[in-house]
Amino acid sequence: MKPFHYVSCWLVLSGPMVFGPVLTWLACPPSAAAQPQRPNVLFIAVDDLNDWVGCLSGHPDTVTPNIDRLAQRGMLFTNAHCAAPACNPSRASIFSGRMPNVTGVWSNNSGSIQKVYPQARHLPTAFEEAGYRTAAVGKLYHTRGKEQFQRYQVESQRWSPFPAGDVKYTQKELPTKGSDHPRHVLQDSLGREVVLPINRMPSDRRPDDVAGESFDWGGFDLPDSDWGDTRATDWAIQRLTESETQPQFLCVGYYRPHIPLFAPERFFDRFATKPAALPPYRDDDLDDLSDTGRKWAIEAITAGLHSTVVKHDQWRVAVEAYLACVTYVDQEIGRLLDSLDTSPMADNTWIVLWSDHGWHLGEKDHWGKWTGWERSTRVPLIVVPPKTSAAQYAGAGSVCDAPVGLIDLYPTLVELCDLEGPQVLDGHSLVPLLKKPKDKFRDSVLTMFRKDNASVRDRRWRYIRYQDGSEELYDTQNDPNEWNNLADSDQHSDAKAAMQAQLHAHLARYEKDANRIAASQLKWVGVYRKQPLLPEPSEMLTHQDAEPDLTDGFQSLYNGQNLDGWKPIGGHCKFEASGDTIVGTCVPGSPSTYLCTDRNDFTDFIFSAELKHVVDGNTGVMFRAATKPGEGRSAGQLTVFGPQCEVEAYSKQRFWSGGIYGQSAGGWIYPMWLSRHKPARQAMQPMGQWNRVTIQAKGDTIQTWINGEPAAKWKTDQYDQGFFGLQIHAGREGEVHFRNVVVKELSP
């Protein structure tokens, strides 16, 4: 930690953002004693807020006076985008400073960053180690954020003015959830009966789940104290009034306008006399997209279906509900700012306001987030310097149209607050732009949605590439609604090539990091470093190909009755046929034993099998294997040698399933220990669960997959044909089960 002297000074971060909460501050001027000051930081996050705020002109009927006046106090970034358009990956990137390509947090279902990327040095930790008091309320992380702060207020009624347990459907009510007449009855805090969903729409997502329907909207005439965002503001205001001897890092995360779109009734009243305008829409908008692009548009990934909304005449009602929620959260932001402005810290606070990602309301037939289009990636981002240092930065009401990302917040705060940040951060400090908003910064900003789907935005163009290689190109200057896909236009081939180059440049930044041995695997380097075949990371080929189709042309290698066509080689572990499963049982003291096919001339093929460990250990599948006289404990008998696809179920050790091991042939050939192998390591299910291993051999190229996730890719001119062998490893009691053992032979 760098030494510092604290003088009361606040940093406030405020602004909607696509990824998650972001902090930004500018250094305070030296005190009379010429000692550096540490500002306090107020970090304001707004969930699911798109560009429908007044200062961004996203919708003509939005009312956000407090966000707008905040923009007039500092700098508004009009071209800010999230790292990923979903809560978990966006917020994980903000608080770790690393992109999803590095952390492996790709979606809301990826798990917490604390679990998936435990080596992260979180932003609150950097503040705490610099002597800050860290406190938070509301939604900052998507999950497991409480432990990152010294003080954290849990808000139980986050999504609605009802206790979480009350919004669940009863088992008697559940059959109605996916019907045309959904009905869940509960009581509000005043004892009145309420029937949900208010919009009376059937559930397009999880109709069999007792969880309350989130794709709902409407107003409630209830006290403001019933609303979680109001209580979050109240708690934060109390923190602003407390006397502290340390600088403060205070984070406030608002839940609105996340669905369900519930808000106090008074925020809906204005639409009774002037209905809200619908967002721009074209019936043929999706006609020039690939099948993949259309699928991203029309599926109910994070909300509901546009067709359902239109069928039930709810489009305008939903738009009005979203606008009502935006105005409600704007009111709470205003209360928070007013309290700050009357506090002793008013002159020395940085304010940063951001949203974790945007949100579609019918544009491109989509509702929710989780797309690569403007409505989903663009976020509000506002940074306001303290009054004491404002003269060092661009004037109040400044606007910056450079492409920036929420990923830039962490390095910005490191510079402004003189923090000891991680050695590697994926963003760039915004401090140069805070001083000169027209200066050169970066050419474009990257957004990832799921693995290998990418969207790149510069000042004019948006380029999207999906995992299957299909593309979209939009001229946002002349086509702000992204209605005309120009990816196949010869007239715009130069623009497309330039944006493709931008994407490749972004991804190349992470390739270098991805090709390092992961921190969690470093302990194995010493264990295996003397094995003669162990490759350098730079020698390990990258494998991103989809798993082959396993439906047609396959032949079963097991007849389901006996082990005809197989023979054990090596030790004396046992194999037996048990219905549709081959059961291998380890015999203590026996060398590793292999159940091998009688045929020994398999050359080019796709092999697949499912394995289940009933033992904490490892096994594998030999391929293009052969035999030779055994040595050591295997002396006097044949032993198997050649390449083996590793399949492991260690509970607390390495996870190298899908890697390639040279059995009796030099040891590890392709260990799964690089950072880029993390998805494959995570794909392996633990002991007691079935896992699928797939091996493809074509000429000199070997590729493997674990549960559909690409694993190893290896080229060899040494092993061109041989048999298959199912391994029972020496030394551990227990069983390994094999089923669906099939092969499809390929033409050379």
C-alpha cells in the first residue's frame, strides 16, 4: 500500500452502465502542507438502465431531471458500453478489471467471479488496502458481493414491494403460470389482495418454476418505505452523515428498472393523459440477419417474447412501466445527491453513475438484454469531479463521444485514487479524457456475449460476429436503429474489414494472457516439468471448433450383453458388462488395466463415450494405441502405450480432462493448464456424474471435447493407427462406469 495522508474528500461515482458498478475520481489538489489527499468515492450503479435518460435522448418521454443535472456537473460519456450485456459478467468485469475472456464469467449462469476466477483482486479490496472504509447497499455484484465490503446492507425486498417468499407461486397456482390465465394471489403491506402477474401474460420462461413471474409491470399505491431502492437510499444517506476518520468508498446499487417493472403508482399517472411513444420498429428488421442473429433476437433469453407482448396488447404499457421505473430511480438518485451536497464532504467527492448494460423493449423483436446491438450494450456513464479539483478537468457539462467501456472504470480509479491495483487490467484509465475529451483514446470498444460472440463499436460503426462466423455491420451514424445489415455489401467492404481488424486486435490482447499457465495450475509445473514431452505454452495449439455431430453414422463398440470384441491388457483390475454399462473395478495392488478393442487398426475416426467415476481419481481413453513388454511393476506382461485422452474426477486437485497423456510414452503431451483451458476444466462434472468425452482423429490432427467444450488439439506424425482402450488406473479402490461407447470411422 502506498503511504497517504487523509483530508476529508469525497469521490462520487454515478452513472448507468452496461456491465456493473463503476468508480471514477480525479486527484484532489495538494493541501497547504503539500501532502496528497484521498477523495471519498460514491459509486452509483443502476440495474438494466439503457440510454432512455434525458441527457442521452434515448426516448422522447423519459423524465430524469436528477441524472440530467448530474451530467451538467461533470462529464457525460455518450459512447459507453458494457463488457458483457448481462448482470453477472458485466459486474464481474467492472469489479475485477478483467474481461470475460479472462475471468471465464460469460453469463449469469457462470457462477460468481469469486468462485470462477478466485485470483481476482477486487476493486473494493484495492480501496480497503489503501486505507478506505468500504460500504455498499443494493445490487453491486450479481452474486456473492457482500464479503468484498467491510460493511454491506442486505436488501431483502429487491425486486418488488413484497417479501421474496410471498411472490412465489403455490403448488396449487403453479399450473396457471404458463397458461392464458396466470394467477398468483398475495397481500400487500396494507392487507389488500393483489393478483399477479399484473399484465396477465403467461410465462415464456420457466413456466414450471414456482419463482414469481419477473416479466411483469405495473404500479402500486404503497408507501415509498415498501420499496427496496428507497430503503437503499435511506441507508446510504445515513452513511453520508456519519463521522469517519477514513476516506470512504460508498457503493449504492439500484435495482430499478430491472424487471419486474414495478414502481410507486404516481410515476405512472402522467401516461393517463399522454401515452408514451413506442420505440422505433420495423417489421422486416430481422430479414437481413443470419439464422443465428434472428435466434438471439426472438428467444426469451432474459425476459419474454415480443409476440406475447403484442398479442396481449402490452407493448405501450410495458414501455410506460419502464419509463416509470426510470423516473422512480432518478428520484432516489436525486435524494442521494441532495444529501451529499449538504454533507461536510460535498466539495471533495467524485461521483460516477453507471448502468451494467442496456435493455431492449421490442426493438429487433427482443425484450431484455443479452444481445450485441446498441440497445443492449450502450450504457449511461457520468463522472463528476470534486469541486476542489474541478479546475484540473474539462468544464461542467462536458461531453465525450470516444468509445469507452465500463472495463475502464477500475484503472481510472486506480490512477485517480492512487491505489495499488493489479499488475494487469484490461481497460484504460479515463483520466486523459476527463481532462481533454476530444483527445485520441482508443479506436473501438469490445462487448462479449457468451463465448465467441463479439460486438465492436467505434464512433460510427458497429460490427457483430457470432460463434458460427455470421456477421453484421451497421452504420450507426446514418442508421442509429441498426436496421440495415451491411455485412454483405460490397460498397462497405472496407468498413467491414477495418472493424474485423479491430475485433482481431481486441481478441489478440487476451490471447497472450490466455496462453499463460493459469495461476490455479502453477503448482503442477514443478511436478511434471521433467517429463520429456511436456510442451511450452506457445507450442500448444488453440482449439475452438464445435464438437462433431454425434447423431448419425456411429457404431457401438459395446453390445450391451458381454465384452465380446474387447480384452483386458496390463494388470488384473476387473471389467464386466452390466446392462448398458461397462463397469471397471480397481483391484488394490494391480497396475493400471485397459479394456482394449480386439481391432487394432482404427485410423481416422470420431469416438465418443460417457464416463462416471465412482472413485476420486482419474481414468482415460487410449486411442491409436499399441502394446509392448511391460517394465517395473508390469514386467513380464504386456502393457499399453500411446496417446490417452485424460478423464479426471479429482475433488481438490487438477482438472485436466480432455488433455492428452503419453501412456508409457513420455507423460503429458497436452496438459489442460493454460488460462484459455478454463472452460474445459470447468465443463467436467464431479465424481458420481456422467461426463462425455469425444475424440476426433483426422490424419495428423487430434482434437478432444469434454461435455461439448473444446479441450485439446495436437498434431502428431508418430501415432497413425491402433486400438481403443478404457483405463482403470492403478492404486485407487472404486469403480469407473462407461456407456454409449461409439465410433464413426472417417474416410482418409
